[in-house]
Amino acid sequence: MKKLIAVVLSAVMMFGVMAAIPAQAKDTGAATVLSLVMPGAGEWYNGNFNGGFPWGECIIGHICFCFMLSSAIDASNGATDTNMRLDFWTSPK
């Protein structure tokens, strides 16, 4: 069972990375999918991969669904900052 979980998680991670690499244009659908798979990656994609990968948002996004959802909403709106949004009840700027 552990091997199956490891294979599935590595496939999801590779899918997210491979989906982001070929496209240079800002596609909000791709950014949203990236943020749903790896929170924070959609905003990083919108910012043309400038800066480091947002590990904090990715880890916390997998623990707390609100962070994942806010990351996907921000990515679909074209946000380029990789900072975590803590006020989930307001609309993104």
C-alpha cells in the first residue's frame, strides 16, 4: 500500500511539473489546475516561475483545504504573488 501511495503522489507531482513547463503564456486554466494539485504553483506559473517554489504554501495547502482553495482562486484571477492569503472570506485583489 505504501508503494502505491508513493507512486500516485510522485505521478501527481510529475504531472503538475510537466503541465507547467511547456507553456509560457499565462493560461488561467492551467494555473488553476496547478494550484489544485500543488497549492502556490499556479501563482508561481503566472509569474513565469520567478523566484523559488512556494514550499510553505504547498505544504500548508495540503493540510488546510482553505489555503488550497484560495490558491486556486488567486491563480484563476491571474495573481502572480506567491504569498499565502489568510483572509479567506474576502475576494482577492
